[in-house]
Amino acid sequence: MSGIEDKDGGSEGFVPSRRTVLMLGVAAASTVVTIRPALAQTAGSVLNCEIPVPGPHAAGSHIAPDGSLVAPGTAGAAPPLARPLRGEEARMLLRGSTPPGVNPGSSQAYANYIRRLQAGMSGFTCYASLQMPR
């Protein structure tokens, strides 16, 4: 029998030795040490990922206020951004702020474009990562 018998003759179940408990503690500590840097790296990469507005599939298109792609010269449409947005800039747009270098009048159109991203579109993985709770 591996358990300890109580005064009624029954068994309390498995009682781990001190060595077993210490070994489990070491394993748990090494797991924490391994996971923490990975989580920090993931959070950092999410903030540095990029979302082109618009993506390469629609180069030259403008963005309507609702986030859809329209032809250049369409009334009220925002011009494409000269460079992709970083994750942190996209997060600011999605929260209603305007990141530096972005025209405040166009920021809502860009935010709506990002919200319309779907799997397979350039920048979707970055957008999906921004939606994940940390």
C-alpha cells in the first residue's frame, strides 16, 4: 500500500514524499521562467506588427468613411497611408485616438478599414492579435 492508513483502517490516499513535492516545485518554477519571457515577447511583437492601409491587394485605392475601398477621387474618401500602421498605432485608431502622422479627418475611415479585415488579407493577423486579451 502506498497510502497511510487512518485509525479506522482506511486509506487516506497518496501522500507525496518531500522529494516529490520539491521536484514538482522545481518543474513549476522553470515553467514560469520559460513562459514569462515568451509572453513579453508576444506582447511586444503585437505592438510592432504592421497593417497596411489599404493592403497590397488594393494599392492605390482610397478608403471610404465606412472602411470600404473606393476609387481615387471619391468624395469624402481618405487617401491610402504612405506606410503601414504599427500595432500600437492601429490600437490607438481602434480606441478613437489619432496616432502621430495620421490625418485626424481620415482616422475613422482607417479604423473602419481595419475592423473590416478578414482572414487572408494583409494585416489581418496583426488585427486579430490586437483583439486578444493580454
